[in-house]
Amino acid sequence: MKLLAQLIVSLLFSSIVVAQPAAPAKSPAPKLVNSVVYDFKDMKVEARPTGERRAAFDNPTVTLGNFECHVTTLKVGEMSGVAHAHDTPSLVEETILIKDGTVEVEINGAKQIAGSGSVIYFAPKDRTALRNVGKAPAVYFVLAVQAAPTASK
């Protein structure tokens, strides 16, 4: 009898879980078609263990499949993440603009130092990472572009 009661409770619980409405599918970001200003002080701060991130936009545009911009503040000694490539069907290219601080740039295992005012270009499929080697937080802007899909022939 106890087993039957457990089975009934289990079935009731399962039906409650199954009956929950599915989470709505994330709608695609609206296309950027008009010029706009994203004020740094108005960007939402997302705290992270390595520092913080402020997203400006992450949308398709009139000519690009996607255009993304964010500002990262990287704590002293921290890395942007493990070296990685944007090896996706629609390749991603990134440009990094160093506002403040000093970072070690890794591209396919080779390392180089870049300071305030430096510009870094990451080509698609290159394995890349940044590490703050300075004595203060490093602040940099990331601009990532992804080509619009082309029609198959």
C-alpha cells in the first residue's frame, strides 16, 4: 500500500511538472537600423568573478548578421577566460580597444603586452585570451562582428 501511495504521489508530481507552460522562446534581438548613443553610466553592470561587464548592444544590423559591443573591466591578475576561438558557422571577428590598464594578449599561444590606447584585432578561428598584467583594473571595449548569412547557390 505504501508503494502504491508513493507511486500516486510521484505521478501527481510528474503531471504538475509536465503541465507547467514551456518557457517562452527567446525572440531574436531587434535589428539596429538607427543611430544611437549608449552612455557608459547607463549601461547595466554585470558583476563577474573576474571583474565586470557592461553590454551596449548585441544585435543584427542592416549589413551584419550580428554586431556586439561591451565594456569589460578585468581585475588585476585575472583572465578574460581560457584561450578560445569563435569557430562557428558564421565566423566572428573581434576588435579590442584598451581604455585603461595593461593586458597580456594571447593569440594562438603567442603572447604580447598591450597598454592603454592599444587596439587588438582577433581574426576568426584564432585562439585568443587577455590577462590583466597591470597594477590596476584593465578596462577595454569589445566590438564583435558576424557576417550576415549568405544565400546558398
